[in-house]
Amino acid sequence: MKKIKQQMRVWMTKNMQLPADVMMDLPRITMIGQLHIYIENHRGVLRFSNQELRLLLKQGQLLIKGDQFVIKTILPEELLLEGRIDQVIYLNE
Amino acid sequence: MRNNWVQAFKGYVRVRVDGAYPERFLNRCIEQRFSIWKIKRVGDERIVFYMDIEDAKKIRPLLRTTDCKVTFAERKGTPAMMRKISLRAGFVVGLAACLAIVLVLSNMVWKVEVEGASPHVEHELRQVVTEMGIKPWTFQFSLPSVEQIQRDVTEQVSGATWVGVRQKGTTYQFEVVEQKLPDEATRVSPRNLVAKKKAIIHDIFVEHGQAEVKPNDFVEKGDMLVKGEIGKEGKTEIVAAIADVRGEIWYKSEASIPLEHLFTTLTGESKNRHYVSFFDLNVPFWGLRSHDFEQVQEFNEQKEFHFLKWELPIKYIRKEFRETSSYNRTYTEEEAIEEAKRMARVELVHRLPEDAEILGEKVLHEALENGKVKLKIHYQVLEDITSAQPIIQGD
């Protein structure tokens, strides 16, 4: 049942031109060069240090690597990270 | 996004969290919707961030569940600043007092300078001025305006013809022009006397020179009256002619006066309203009740405040509403003619030299048009008609 619902959503997004982040609770990531990264729709901080930030998503995790990390703002679903960003990696379980 | 100003106003605090897993504490904070920012990891088991003072009071239960230790490192924003200020109250009070003193002293008179006056006149002026209250330690706004001072001082100082008053910051400068008595009559150079105007000679008194005309003679402008030459033919001598020749001159003047005239006069009743003006925005603070006069005239008076040499954008303005009443003056035709004659005469006397004498007047023409009486009057006037004509001596 859950799988059907998920497939339904994928189909709707593709065919009805609805924004994917809204339909499927995906993270929306905005980056400004290497300086800033702005992540919406996250589900909490798993690990935060100067070199990495690991975020929980609805499905899987997001790993950001770099240096001199500072979390500028953090709200229940939004996060603004500043520093030198080298990598953004999706971890799927 | 967060508003820095609001945050700074409410006050915020730098928090240090120690624990094996401080991320859990962060997540709890977010769930509680506490606003936190500038999160930084400074060690293996330590992160630092900023949060609102209000939220900082509520984090105690979270610590127990997340197994973290919290230290408040530094308070910032208005509340913290107020605390610092109250710790240094003496300093702040001193600073405020200093500003206040400078402000008060900037609005006082500190110096009275007098320029261009002899010691005697300067002494007199200083006395008058001190009596008016222009002396050190007086507030400037308790003094009349510069124009008023100038008028009063010029009137009261007998030794000066004119006194210019200038206010330069806290200094009042007085510039004095003293009366100078004319020098003794200088020796006049050789000259003839000629007629200044077309006239009939009335009487002639020659002090020096040779009269060329006699009473009842008619002279044109420029005609010789007294010749600056004495002695017999062949043995003449050139002198400066001095004489008093009075001639009868005719003047024509016109006067017109309306039969009806609306006058506005002050009744003497008045009401004051006081304003404080910030950047040209007038805020009334006293005498707010409106006057119940039917007709009014408004008079404004304003005083500026100074800080050192700058004019502050704060002004004190006094508006005076003076009651006026108007009345209609109506003349009959005869009265209007009388009045017009009187006016024309006054005007003529103004124009004539002091020793002139009006012998007679005659109305040439009178007319009533558009509610106005118009007169043409002819005057016979007796006055000195001499005018000097230097004799240029050849070799």
C-alpha cells in the first residue's frame, strides 16, 4: 500500500508538473558557490563538526563535507550552513 | 530570517554545551522552536552557539534528557548593556551631565564685544547693555531678539548714531558708529551764487559779494543771483559770495483720498500659544485652548537652541494671536477735500527744506471719481534758492 502511494506520487510529479519537494517531502538544497548551503525539509542534525554535517532526511541521510562549518540559522525544517563546502553526499541506508 | 535588531534589543547569550552528543541537544532545541544561531564546534565534546535570553531560561529540562552540560559564557544585547551601564553608573551620569552642561552653557551669553566706540561711549553702551540683561551667565532665550536689542540700544545710547548688533554663538558683538559733529565751517572757495529754481525773488541779504537781482525780480534756473566779485572796475577782487536769497517758488501737488476706507486695529486682547519645534514640526505644549476672537492677527517669535556652535533642530516658538477689529471710515465730500488738503500739505512740508515757508495754497481742480476725491493744489512757497557755482580762476 505504501509503495503504491509512493509510486503514485512519483507519477504525479512527473506528469502533472508539480514541484517534487512538496509532493515527496524531498530536501530542497540551495548552494551559493562553496560558501553557503541552505537546506529545507530536513529532519534533524545527526552529527555536526567543523568538517562535516550529517542531516537526517525523510528517506536516508545527507552528508555535507568541507571545513570551518558554522550553522548560521537552524529552524525545525530549515538550516543555513556557512563555511567551505567540498562535498554534498546522499546516503541511502 | 531572524531580525538582528529585535534580538539585540531583547538580549541574547552565548552558550557552551559539553556532552558526548550535543547534536541531540540541538535537535531538542529546534523542536521546542528556540531560536539559536551561529553554531560552531570548538572541541570534540563541545559546541558553542547563541540563543535568546528568554529561551535560555527554558533549557534546563532538555539538559536532563540529553545528558549535556551548559555554560553561559557571555550576555549580549540591551539588557546586558543596561547592566554594564548600571555598573558604571557614575561614568554614564558624568557623561550625561557633561553634555547637559555644554548644552546649557551653549545657550548662555559669555562675552560682550564692543567695536568702534570711544572709551566714553563704550562705557555707556556697556551700561545700557548690562541693564538689558546682556551679560555673562544670562540665558540667550531670556533676551529679546537681536533686532529688538539693536533698536533699543541705538535709541538709548546717546553718543552713538547707530549700533549694529550681531550674535555669534555665545558672544554679542556691538558695532558702534559714533556721532561726529561737523567741523567748523570751512573757508569756502570763490564762487557765485545762482538760482536753483525758477522763482520770484522775495528778499535778498548779501553778506559777501555783489547782488545782481533785487526783490520782485523773476529768475530762471541758473541765473546769477550774487556775483563773487567786489571792487570797482579794473580793481576787482574775486571772493566767495555768501548771501541769503529767498524766492517764491510754486509747487503743484496732487492728492486723492477715498470716501470710504476700511481700517483694521488691534483691540489689545491677545492669546499666546507656545510650541516646541523639532525639525520644523511644531508641537504645541502650552495655551492649547483656541482663542474666541472673530478677527485675529498672528505674530510669531522663535528662539533657537544651540549646542556649541551648532543650531539644534529644536526651537521654541511663541505664537501670539492678537484680536483685531475693523471699522469703516466714511467721509462726506467736504471732509474728504479737507483731509486731502491736509495730507498734501504734510507731504509737501516733508519735501521742503527746513527753513521753507508755505505762503499760500490754492485748489486748482477737484473731482470725484470712483469713490475717490482727487485734488490738484498749487502752493506758493518761500525758500532759499541759492546754489553755489565755483569761479574757476584762469591765470
